[in-house]
Amino acid sequence: MKSRVKVPFQVLAFLVSVLNLLLPAHAQSGGNPRTSPPATLEFWNRELVTFRATLAGLTPEERLDTTLKNLRDLPEFSPYQPIIHHPIEAGSLRGVAFEIDGHRLFVLVPADLDPTTGRTLEQEAELVHDQLESLRQAWLAQRSPQVLLRGVLIAILSTAVFAGVLILLRKLGKWLKRLFVQRAIRLRQLKRAHLDLRPVLLILVRRLVGLIVAFLGFSATYLWITEILSLFPFTAPWSIVLGNQLVLLFGSLAMKTVGALPSILVVIVLFFLTRGTVRIVDQMLASFEATEEEGQFLGKDTARATRRIAGLAIWIAGLIIAYPYIPGSDSPAFKGIGVLLGLMMSVGSSGFVNQLMSGFVVLYSGAVRSGEYVRINDLEGTVIDIGLLSTKLLTPKREYITVPNAVIISKETHNYSRIEGESTDRCEYATSVTIGYDAPWRQIHQLLLNAATHTPGIRHSPAPRVFQTALSDYYVEYELRFVPAEPSRKGLILSDLHQRIQDQFSTAGVQIMSPHFVSQPADPVLPLPWPPKSPETAAPASDDTCQPDSTSEVQPSSSLNETHSSDPDV
């Protein structure tokens, strides 16, 4: 053994002497023998040693290539011999040489040490020797038929167990889903009026069970791969790396969870405080929504909208307060998502803000209220609901129309149900007819007033009135104005009134026609005396003659309600 080592040692001493002669010149030129990056020797998936020094003119990378060549060029039976290491000295050079079966592998010098570890050259040499010996034992085990056969058998058994675990997890997932579905169906508390939260709960439970089963399946797969890799010496280091990564992952998660517990506790406390505040404000505003009295602070529609606005504002304030305590809120990813959402809202919320501000104006100005009959632009109907973004109308044709609040603000709105002051100050409806000059105007007045008097749904106080709005070339235009008992029944009342006007004119023998002439008539077209048998009545009639005698309000009959519901075009 000594004769074998002697020749390479003499060669090494010669190289060191040459290196000593070159070092001063190298130093004078400003060079640094350790300027090259370190190179780590990896063989058979194992890290053995790291070269950091330039030795005999060889950089760490070149030393690494030389060592790998020495390992690959070893004779076939050399690994059956133990690894030996011994110190060497040549002039000022001191190091440790590693050999196997008389073949030099590499030399470790003090400049190769990592200063952060604080280990000496002897300690580092022992550590490298253990790594090399472990590599040698793994190489021998990999060539052992007994080790390979044992690994294959255990791998087959582990695979069978793994398959059984996957089947069991699948059945467990199905059983848990059925169990939670049965439990959720029995939860009657989740069904309130028209809101049933049970389907939503079922979807959440199924997704949660699926995630749990997938996590368990992934964990089983990870452990199975780790176990399979650990059975063979060549892949054993990979198994160690996977195991260490799993331990580091769970350890990091556990440490972060423990560290985040105080912040999570603060977030939970703030959540319950915010929810309690929302409930208190909601109960206070619900009292205004339940009862609507004259002169109360908030109306029904305003109280409903204020509840939503106040609840949203309180939740936003709670989120702002709790934001710094949310785990991960200070991470770059969390901040990036916040900036992206803010940019999206600022770019695409201009129309939304316009509608929202218009909703505030409609709600708090009291221009319209629920249950009132209004006309907005060309739309007429009863107000069903007033929201922050839109108002819902139900037209006489039973059409459900959504009107944006911005339209209500920008267009004129006619409110036929609003009472200002006394009950006699109500909105009037009108209908008109054109009759020739040969018909006595007093008779036309009386026929129109009789038709209005006998029409259900028209108030007698204030009484209907007739106006002659135009004296055209061939006819006179008469306009009948009246106050409806229910403005929302406008179409039905007008239809009924038109029927009675036709009946009155037909009974009196007066044609509802607008005459036209192509030439001058032979005789003047003059009205007949009215009444025909009383010349005294030729004098202008008093106002009392044209007004109906009854001052009571006519209520709509049940037959009219049926006609209204059966005729959608009225």
C-alpha cells in the first residue's frame, strides 16, 4: 500500500512546487485563486463534497470533472475495498487525500472549507469519508440480488395497499356525501319563506368532501412514492428529499398557523362585533319599514334601502379595520390582487356609480313611492319596488318593467297617486269627442256628464266637468275631465266611460262624427233648440245644470274588476 501511494505523492509535491513558484506572480497581477465559483460533486444522487479552491492550476469546476472521471474509471472490483483518507503535506500545502483500492479520487484542502460551518479540515474530512463510504455501501447493495428482490416484493405489497387506500377513500367520499345530503335535507331552519339555502349547502358540502378526499389521496400518493423510492439504494436519496420537503412543508404551515393565531383571534372578534352592529342597526331601521305613519322619520322604501346601505357600509368599515390582521394581507400577491380589483372597479364602475347616485336621489327625494301609479317617460304603471339601481313597475297590461333610476332622474315623472294637501286635490283624467255644429252644445255637455255619472270608478266629488277646447272648421271638440277613484285603473275606467258615452249619444240620437264639407251648404248649419219643447232653456244653463246631483264617490264594482283582469289591453 505504501509503495502505491509514494509515486502519486511525489508527483503531487512537484505540482505544488510549481504552484508555489507561480503564486507570487499571480498575486502581483492582482489575481485571486478563489475567484472561481464553487463546484459540488454529486454522484449517484448524493452530494459528496464541494470544491472551492483552485488547486495546481485547476479551477473547482475542473477539479470536479477530474474527480468524476476518476470515479468512472475505477476498476470493476475497486468498490469492494474500503475508502481510506490520509493527510498529505507538500511544502506549504496541507490537505487530505481520499483513495480507494490505491486509486486517488481527490484531495481536500483548507481553502475548500465553508467558513460558515466552522468545521476544521479533519472534521470535514471525516464527514466526506462517511459520505463516500455510504455511496460505496449503496453501490454494493444495488448489485445484491437479495436487496433488489426484497425491494420489488415490498414495492408490490405497498402498491396493493396504496390501491386499497384509494378505493377506500373513494367509498368514504361517497358515504360522506350521502350522509351530509340526508342531514342537510332535514335542516328545516335553512328554509325561510321563498329562500331555501339547502341546495347551496349541499353544493358546498360536496365540494368540501371532494377536497378532503383529494387531499387524502394526494397524501397517500406522496407517501407511496416516497416508500417506493426508499426501497432501492440508487433512489433512496430522492426518498429522503421528498420526506424532508414534506416535513418542512407541514412544519412551516404549523409555525405560520401558530404565529397567525393572535391575528385570527382579532379578526374573529371584529367579525362578531361587526355582525352585532349590523343586527342592531337593522332592527332599528326595520321598525320604520314595518309601520308607515304620517310624518315619520323614514318612509317604507327609504327605510328598506337605508337598511341595505347601512349594513353594507358597516361591513366595509369592519373589513377595513380587520384588513391588517388578516394572515397574508401583507404579501405581494395579496397586494397585487387588491390593486387589480381596485383598477377594475375604477375603470368599469362609472355607470354603476351613476345608477347608484340616481337611486339615492329617487329614494330620499320621495319622488315616487311603492304602490303609487306613475308615468315615467312613456311608461305607466304601479310602482312595485324601489331599489338602489332601478325601480320596478307593473303596467295595466301586467307587464313587469325595470326602469333604471338614471332614467327617472333625467325624464319627467307624472305621479297620479300623490295627494298634496286636501283629498279633493287629485289628478284629473280626460277624454274628448268631436261633434258637428248642428248638435246643441248644452245637450252634448249633459250627455257627457250623464255618462261620467254612471261610470263606476269616477269620483263625484270633485264632479266631472266638460270643456269646449276647440272650435274647428267643421266640428266642436268637447273634453270631459274627471277624477278617478283609483288611478291605477285608468285604462279600465276610460274603457267603461267610452262605452257609456256611446250609449248616451245613441239613446239621444246624436252621431259621434266629425263632419266635413266639400262645398258651401245650401242652408246654414245651426244647432236645434235645446230642450226642443222649452224655449226658455235657450238661455245659457247655470253651472248647477251641468253638474251631477250626487256628490258621493262611486266605487268600482266587482264586474269591472273581472273585466280588468280578463282584458290585458286595457
